[in-house]
Amino acid sequence: MSACVRPECHGSYGPDGYCDECGFKAPYAVTPGAASVATAPGSAAGPVTVPASGAATAPATVASTGSATSRRRSRASGSRRLGAGLLEVPRVAPKDPASAVLADPQVPESRRVCLVCEQPVGRGRDGQPGLTEGFCPRDRSPYFFTPALVAGDKVAGRYEILGCLAYGGFGWIYLARDENVSDDVTDRWVVLKGLINTGDPDAIAAAIAERRSLVGLDHPAIVKIYDFVQHPDPRTNAAQGYIVMEYLGGKSVREVAREHRGPDGRPAPLPLAQALAYALEALPALGYLHDNGLLYCDLKPDNLMQVDDLIKVIDLGGVTSLDEDATVVYGTPGFQAPEIAERGPSIASDIYTVGRTLAVLTLGREHFRDKASRHRLPDPSQAPLLAREESYHRLLRRAADPDPDRRFASADEMREQALGVLREVLSAHDDQPRPAASGYFTPPRHTFGAELGALPPPKDPGTSVDCGAVAAALPTPQVDAADPAAGFLATLGAAPPGELMEALRAAPVDSPEVSLRLIGARVARRELRGATADLDAYQREHPDDWRVWWHRGLIALAGREPGAAHAAFDRVYDELPGELAPQLALAAAAEWDGDADGAAWRYQRVWRTDRGFVSAGFGWARQRWQAGDFSGAAAVLDEVPQTSSQHLTAQIAAVLARLAPPASEFREADLLRAGGRAEQLDLDAERRARLTAEVLGASLAWVQAGRQNGDPGGPRRVLDCPMTERDLRFGLEQVCRDLAKLADDPQTRVRYVDQANQIRPRTWW
């Protein structure tokens, strides 16, 4: 790295070309007859000379001097990451401006169309190339596909053109140096975006809209618009408008996606987590535009640019006002919402473009090649990702729903759900939980299914869950802070259902939240008819409230109707694909309805994402237990955090799971491990005696099954009892007598004494 040339600065230029001390970029120099751009000192490429024709000469070599560590670069390495800091996305190094300039700017013939009739123009025939300038043979409209500006031109007396960067839907895009901000030491690079044709009134109107509404925008994920200037077109001498915006020098997400390769080295769609990370950056940008009365209209992979670890929305040419009827709406087939022609652009149509962008990035363009696929998603049978990631599939279905009224209501709402989906996807991939507070649900109120750790253990773990208790244990929808009764409801606390109903009937104001809380209290008291009647009345006034379906699911659970519960919670899951509460409710309904595979899959996804949903942990362990995977069940139970009130219960259940296989399948190591775990648990006298009886009983069955191998060192000991039939019988006898002493009623004491006498080995005394 070379030393900074600014006076009194002792820093050095980093790989990105900026000084690590003062923050200014490496200097710019102009040579006679050419504009030259210096790359970042120390980088692989040297300065590139751009002649007036725009062709770049061969790069020279720049010597790197100095060895100072770039403090600016070290700060950048700790900057915010894409995807809300949940994952590392491959960075895109900023391009040196000179390397981005096109050596031979041309518009491919396949992209040359008349702006008026949209028919092909400038096409070659009989082996002769097409004209880049001329008139449409159909309507005589002029067309120009050559750059109006060349290196060395100066626009508005301050922007010196370096060359063309690209050709977009609105015309040529130029790189320039802002001489009013640059000096002999540092530069500010800008991009000038012009129109395809100054005679096109629609394009001119779009440029004017950019000037009026975009210059004042300031959002970190939106390209910065500095200015709007005019310059005479040398071909027509007519005034040409240009938008002046910041130079980014990254890669479009479309480029990133095209360069991505799968494990086999062949082109592949972007990883789902990476695409979601991009969407999580774009959605706040759209939300910012919406808050400022603007619609973006044309989101697609081409219009998202990654620079280092940042994403920016670029190409604001299609932005239109939210409050005015747009006479011209720009969009791209396959991304544009189907209702645009009839209803015009809206927040819902912007949401649609996000859903379609995600679909193209993650599923591949092969699913979207024909017109029939412009407004539909592939079936999960055709796209394995959608079958594997159900929450993501539901996110796409809602965002890109053909009915705009069924899409997410705002960019913020979609972002919150997309973030939840990302947490689930990442946690399922590496089995590392990524919990987060929900903006829609409270934490679970209780844990259901913890009977798995009961002593004595249930005979059939698959029928141990009281689904009436599930309704009382599930999370509840958060109270809307804007509800007029929100303050009153906060004072009620966890009152018994009867007292709660009396308090709610005396509420100072009637409101939606009061109605819903009253319905919930009725469900808790099993007043299901009254709850259903109240909910029907509420739905007539609030037909689009997803909480209607949540409460219908609770009523169905309490009424022992698993099919109806499943259907209701499925509706909630459609509305909120990034939330875990609907998935937990669906898992319980599926388990009760006999769908073991569906229950296991949902319990697992919830548990992997958030260990706070302890009911999901017990549920997944139950399904593995039922499937005969006892060590797997124990492994899940061992994951219940120590901070949970059910930690000890889970530890007991883990010991019982290791004792659950038939005696013929026991391994001595499993018995010893179970005994060691039982000894470590902090249990009261009765539960310790009960668990000891389970361990010794399983060990006795193992010995009686003839699984014991002769050990020259003598039998091993479990819970300090030698693993021989005689010693294990004596141990079980003593445990039964201890339980008899702890019993509260005579009948139980007698039963334990009888068991002790039966298990005692034959003796002479």
C-alpha cells in the first residue's frame, strides 16, 4: 500500500483505494488527450487510460509502497452484514471505476427496438450490420443507439465524462468525475444516466419525475441521487436530461446469480439464505420509498447491486408517485404484478416484485421462461426447494399472490416474515437455534407434552398429550398497542378465566382486543359454543383479521377436532410464514390427528429454530420415541436449556428414553450411562426412588435376557448396585420399601410392600 498524498496525513491507501486515516480516495490525474483513472494503489490492476474513443488501453503496473495496515479496511471488516447479521454473504469487491468503463460501447441488435411502436429497428440483413442511428420504417420515429457523450465531454460545466458503464432500459449510463467536489488529491465519481431518445415524451416524463422526487431521498440501501442536469445532444442539439447519482462499482444481483455455481461446478440458483439476505435489504428501501409517497415499480435482480457487503436499490427510473395516477408505469414481464394494467401500481405491486425476484434467484430461470409462468410459481414437485422449505414456499405464495389484497400489507410486514423464514432456514441447516422475539405472538404460556418425563413413565408416549391443554399452552397473539383498551388489558395479568371474563365485561371501552380476550377466556372455560358465537360476530366486523383463524384453531383443539384445528392454523401459517407459533400449533394438531411424520417434521423445525418452544422439544422427542429412535429422543431432551422450568423433567425423560428399548437391545454402556445421569439429577426423595427403580428394573431385565458378558474384573455397578440378578433384586426390593415409607395412603404402602416381597430373591433368612 502507498502513503496518502494529502498534506498532514500519515495514512495509507487500502485495497479499496481509500486512505485509512483521512478517508479520502487516491488521486485522479488527467493526461493530454485522454482521461486516466488510477486504481487503488496496491491492487492488481494499474491505471487505465481511456482515450476519447472510449477504448481502454492495456493496464500499466503500479508499485505498492509502504506496509502500513489499513485501519479503514479493518473497520470495514466489522461492518454490518447482510441478512440482519445472521450469515456471511460472499463480499463483492468494489470495481475500480476505470475497469468498469466499456471499451467499445454498443447496443446489441437484439435490444434495439423503436420507442414508439416497440418493434425491432437497427437490425442487420443479408450479412450487413444494422444501423445504430436512423428512423423506424414503420412510424418514422428517430432512434439512436450510440452514446451521446464521449470521454472528455463536460456536462453542466462540472461533470467530466470518462466513458460508458452500461446500456439500460432508459439509455446509456456514463461514468464521470464531479469537478466541483474533486480536487488534485481526491475524487468523487458519479454516474450520469440519460434517456434513450430525447424525442420520447414518456422517457422525458420519467426523468423529470426522478428529478423532482429522488434528489432528496436518503436511505443507505438506495443509490444516492445528487443532481438533475441538462446537456445539449450533439446529434440533435436538443436538450438532454441526465440524472447524476453516486458511483457504486459493485455487481448486480443478477450478475452474482449468474456467476454462482453448485457443488458440481455447474450454474445453480443462489442459496436460499443468500437470496433472503438480499431481500431483507431491499424491503426497507421499498418501505422508505412508500413512506415518502413513492413506488419503485421495477424491482428485479438487475436493479439490486451488491457492493462489498451492502445491497443497494439502483435504477430509479420507474419510480412513480403513490398518490397520483401514473400515465406510464415501467416494469419487467415476469416481475410486474398482473393487475398493473387495470389497477395501476401500488404497495402490493411492489411487494409482488420482491416475491418474484426471490423466486427467480432461488428456483432458477428455467421455471420462468414462458408466458404461462409469469404469474405463477412452480409446483413443489418440480422445485424441490419449495417442498423442502415450506415456510419459504408460503412466503413466496403470499408475496406473489395474484390477488393484491392477499399480499403482505407493507414492506415491513414482509421483511419481518422473511427474517423469520431466514432464521428457520439457517437453523435447520446447521442445527444452531436463532431465537427472536415475535411481533405477533407472546412466548408460549406453558409446556405441553412434558408428561414424557413423568414417574412412572406413561405406557404409551404417543397418547400422553392432552390436546385440551395444548390450547392453554400455546402462545397468544400480541395485544395491538394502538387498541384503545391496550392499557386496561395490561393490568389484568394472568387472572383465572372466570375472573378474567368478569373484568373484561366491565372494561371501560369495547374494542377488538377486549373481544378477542373474552373469546380466549371462554375457550379456557370450555364454553365453546359461546366462544364460537362471539368469534362469528367478530369475524363479521373484521373479516381479514388472521386472529380469527387462530382462535378457531384453539376452539377446535379444545373441542377435540384435530382436523378443524389443522385447517384453521394452516390459514394462520399462510398469513405469517415466518412465525413459529402456527407451526407448533399445526404440529400438535397433526400429532393428535395421527399424522406422525407431519408432526415430527414441524416439531423439529420449531425446536431447531428456538429452544424456548420447549413443547416442540418434547413433541419431537415423542415422535422419535414412537419411531423407536430412543437415543435420538434422549438427544433432543438433552437440548432443553437449563434456564427452562422443564429442564429437570426433560433430563428425567432422557434417562427414561435410554431405558425404553427392549431388554434384548440394551447395551451395557446405555444402562451405565442412564444410571450415571440419574445419579446427577437433583431430585426429591420420591422421584429419586422412582427413577432408581426404573434404572434397576431395566438392568435386571437386561441381565435376565442373558445379555451380560462375563467380566474377569467382576460385574459392573449401576447406581452403586452390582449388575447381577441377585444384587439387582435386592436393590429393587429396597427401593420399593423406600417408596412404601414415602407413600401417603395405606393402599399404596401395601402395594409397594407386596412388590418388594415379590422382587426379593430367595434367601435362607
